[in-house]
Amino acid sequence: MATGGDNGSMWFWDWRSGHNFQQSQTIVQPGSLDSEAGIYALTYDMTGSRLISCEADKTIKMWKEDETATPETHPLHFKPPKDIRRF
């Protein structure tokens, strides 16, 4: 799952555990104000391998999955807390 913020940050989550495993910061187009860094919408394409973002600086960006990523090159250092409560 991916979420975007009004400051241009993108967060990637494991929806089962709620763990945030990656963060990214978008770059506004030259000539845009820093306040135009917000992300309005995120969606995956039909294949699920590309993320499409609609941003406040009037751009649409496509993000491609890194196919060479492995657990060794992109380790997840996450240990779930033992006191998780489900509602």
C-alpha cells in the first residue's frame, strides 16, 4: 500500500503488519513553489508494477518497480511489537 502527503512524501506500507518499509520524497518541477510538493492521488496500474502519482505541481509521475531488488540489497529491519491489539 502507498500513501502520499501534502509535503511530497510517499510512504510504502505492509498492509498486514502496518509496517512502513520505505519512504520517498518527490521533487517539484523547476519553477514550482515548495508548497506545490503535495501528492493528491496515488494508484497502481493494471499490472501492479507501476505506481502513478498526481501531484500539486500539476505533474503526473510514473514510478517503476525495481526488478533487481532483493532482500539482501533492500533489507527490511522490522520486528513487529508483541503487544499488537486488533480491533
